[in-house]
Amino acid sequence: MHKKHMILKFKKLDCELCNVKFPFKITYNNKIIDIVTIEKPSNNFILLESLFDDKQKIFYLINTDNMRPFGAGSNANALQGD
């Protein structure tokens, strides 16, 4: 893992017998439970999920420590790395 980001790729989870695809999250007793867990930084971070690929899930975990705000107007909350 790079200090500032991590890219995680998961193939879709499916049954070996019937090929039914399993979800990455389930709801049980009114709680959402992740089947696949991701180690998250202890401080601020951004997690982006790729939605365009049906065969795999791609997560981009960006550590926002040591990043400072930049921009003007509607971009004033963007972050810039060192």
C-alpha cells in the first residue's frame, strides 16, 4: 500500500455450483453487513467505488492526511497532495 492511496480489486463473488452472484453487502437485523471488509485509515480518507464493471469491484482508498485544500469557488474544498 502506498502511503497516500490503495487500489483494491475484487472479482465478483459467486457460487461455484450454480453461478449465482453474491452481494458484497447484506442486510441483517436492520444492519448493513459488509461481506468483504477493507482496512481503512484511522484518520480522514476518501473511498471511491468503480461502478462500470460487472465482473469485478474496484475500490480506490485515498488517504487525505497531509493534503491541503485548494481551489476557488465551487472547487474550494478540493484537496491537493504534497
